[in-house]
Amino acid sequence: MKLNRRHFLVLSATGTGGALLAHWAIGRKPSLSSATIPPPIYTSSNGLLELNLTASHTTVRVGDRSAHLLSYNGQIPAPRLEAKPGDTVRIHFTNQLPHPTNLHYHGLHVSPTGNADNPFISVASNEQLTYEFTIPDSHPAGTFWYHPHHHGHVAEQIFGGLAGLFIVRGALDEIPEVKAAQEQFLVLQDFDLDANGQINPPHPMALMMGREGSLITVNGQVNPTFSIAAGGLLRLRLLNASAARFYRLALDNHPFYLIATDGGAIGTPIESTELLLAPGERAEVLIKGDRPPKPYRLLNLPYNRGGMMGGMMGGMMGQRGSRMGDRMGGRMHPHQNFQAPAPSSQPLATLIYQGSIPTLPLPEKLIEVESLPAPDRTRQIELSMTMGTGMGMSMGNGMAFLFNGKPFDLQRVDASVKLGTTEEWELVNLDPDRMDHPFHLHVNSFQVISRNGQPESDRAWKDTVLVKGGETVRIRVPFRDFIGKTVYHCHILDHEDLGMMGIVEVQA
Ligand code: C2O
Ligand code: CU
Ligand code: CU
């Protein structure tokens, strides 16, 4: 197992470095972990990233309370892993959960077969498995992540806290202006805890929109503070690791510059004031320390993602309002235990100014995003859901989320693709409740070509794309380097568990 030097020093400075090291090395469940000690990071050296990783029940401090969550190596979020193109990754994984699980490396362009990024692996309770794969030399630098992917348990396990960053360092990190920036990672997770700090079982109605919790955390903390030097640059690397919650982010009166999306760098920085991150999505932004040196709140603005509850909230917020009337006048009743999303902005973190340095410039150019060849073939994938019989408010059983009218079937290949070809997939959201669905494809990143027939102006690599209620989104995917079966699915993970997943097989 690897700890970088900084962590070694931090751990040693606590006076129990040796004990902690031994403790992490065997991956045992820690007692209450304190948010004030930065958690270990695992970095590759000499071409190898090797570590022990254990999924288990864990008690941690979240804000001012203790929470009984699921963790990797006792950490919420999970330890950050860092590797480089060409590295071998070897993870000795132990499942101490009561249910089967596995590991998925979201966004990595690595093999989906064997003990690599294989979503069909099942690691039973109390079993171990060593994952091993190689990151191609040509792999882009970017903000990727890892999480469980055992069909039927994905929402529950990610909502328990199982998620961590997987950083690939490369060309983007070497751009001088980017390199000069301070780096800060923000992992966004939400939890739904009862008075004893146990995770509430989801209300059946919550499954429809996907489970959300009112306790929103950034790096496992409530409203943490991060700092920027006046004149400096801060590089924020954001991950939405929530099971279903969307984040519409804004920094109070403080613009920022988008430099990377899911799959890595974009061509040039884009000035923005808002950033919408659907579950599974990542973004990197640069913040310039050029504003008055006061605190700035990182806000989560209201967002209506459609569906019955979304429609109801939308009505309150005056967005997509017509549906609210329909729903409220119809079958909708206020339901006990069900927490509707907050209709106002919530502060997630605070940016403060600290110190001052000679002004750092923004990069003018980042990394050109290649333009993809015309597609060899086109497919259409319809996104929808069905309530079965019984309607009313009794959901759960009859509810299924579908691609092309069918729920996930492990025995069926939905898309058979030839290695080395490029395909264009037309994603058509036919959800009867006009609910948003973030579409995600494993192993191969894609580019968004158009939305509702409007060409997308900026090229960017994505692996998760939001397809809003009623929208049609065209994506272009080059299937490169790897054969084998993998999956595409909705990243609202309750939808995935309830059927919104398909199998793609790439053949030589
Ligand atoms: Cu975030 Cu199938 O993955
Ligand atoms: Cu994924
Ligand atoms: Cu969905």
C-alpha cells in the first residue's frame, strides 16, 4: 500500500503514525475518524498503484453528529487514488458488507473484462478479490472515480457513502498555469440519517426520483471552508457522488472558468457562473483570486429535474409549473416521511481569501478535444418508465425504468458494436413524467453532438450526459482498444437498480 509523503508526515505528526499506518495497511475498520486529519491518499510509484481496500460498515463524524455509514477503508469519501497513464492498478479488495458488491472505475478507459473494470463481477460478503488493470499510455488526465456496481445494490451502497476519486495525472496537470493553481477536490455526497445516525430506508416514493438525503456533505464535511490567495488560482475538481441528487452550483458573485469535464480537459477555459452536475458527472474549474477578499458561499441552487416530485417543487418555484397543477389536483397527497427537495439555495462550502501572491494568469489554451469521424452506424435508445398496475401512490413493485421499453437483462446484449468503429447514439427521453435521466456509458467516453437537434458548440469528453425530460441528445462514441461486455445506464442509481441499464458488447 502506498501513502504519499505528505500523509505520512501528517499521520506521524499525530503521534500515532505507526499505529495508523499499520491500521490502514491492513484496511481494518477504524473507530471514529476525525475530519481534522486529512485522510490518506494512494499514489502510484514506479508504474504501480497497489493498495488494500475494504468495504465495511463504519461510524464517522459528519458535521456535529455521528453517522453509521458504509465506507472504503473507514473513510467518507473513500481514499483518493492517483495514477498516471501506463500505470498498473492492483487493488486487493475485501467485502465486509452483508451484501455482495464489486468495484467500478467510472470514466476510466480500461478493459471491462476479467478482474478489471468488470461490472458483472460479484464479490460475496466476506470475500476478497484482487482487481488488476493497466491504464493505457494514451489515457487522458482527468477526474474519475470508483464506486460499487452490483446490480440491485448500487443505489443503497453508494447512498451509504461508498465512493472515491480516481485521479489520472497527465498533460492537463502539466499546463504551467494549471500546475501553478492550488488544487482542491470536492466530493459531493448526501445522506439521510435518523436520530441515531442510521441511514433511513428509502420511502417507496423516493425510489421514483431516486433517494436523496437532506444532509449534504463536501468531502464528508458540512459546509467546509477552502481558501484562495488574492492573485492566486484555485483549481476545484468536483464530483457528484450522490445516488440521485443533482447539484446546480454557483459561487456567490464570483465567476469561475470551466477547464475540464468528465473525460478530461476542454480546449479553452469557459467563463461560467453556474454548473449543473447530475449524479456521476465531474467538472474542473479555475477560480481567480481577483475579487474583494471576503467569504463567498458555494451554493446549491434549486433545480427542477422533472418527475412528479420535481414537478411539484417546480410549481412552487415557478418552473415547469403547469405540471404541478396537474399533479396536485390529481392523485398527489402529502406523504409522511417523504422529504421533498429544498426549494431554496443551500450553502455547501465557503471560499475565503487567505494571503496574497503575485497575480497568476489563466491558461489561454488547454488541450484540444479531437473531432470524431462520422459515425459508422447510428442507434436509438429510448428512456422511459412504467408504473405497472395499481397506480396511485403505492410504488415500488410495479415501477420499472426502461431502455427501449425493456428492463435490464443480464442475458441480453442490447448493442453489439465492432471494435474500432464510431457510433452515434440518439438518446430520446420519453419519460411520461418528463423526468431527467443522466445517461452513462462505461469504458468509452463520448462527445455530445446535439440537443434537440441543436448542435453542441463546445467539444468535450463526457461519460455521463443529462437527458432532460422530453429531450433528444445525440452522442458520438468511438469504441477503442477494448473488447468485451459492459453496460450503459441511468446514473440515478435507483433507476439503474430498477432496470434502466443495458449491455453493450464490443467485438473484434
Ligand atoms: Cu458511475 Cu456504471 O457507473
Ligand atoms: Cu461508470
Ligand atoms: Cu433515470
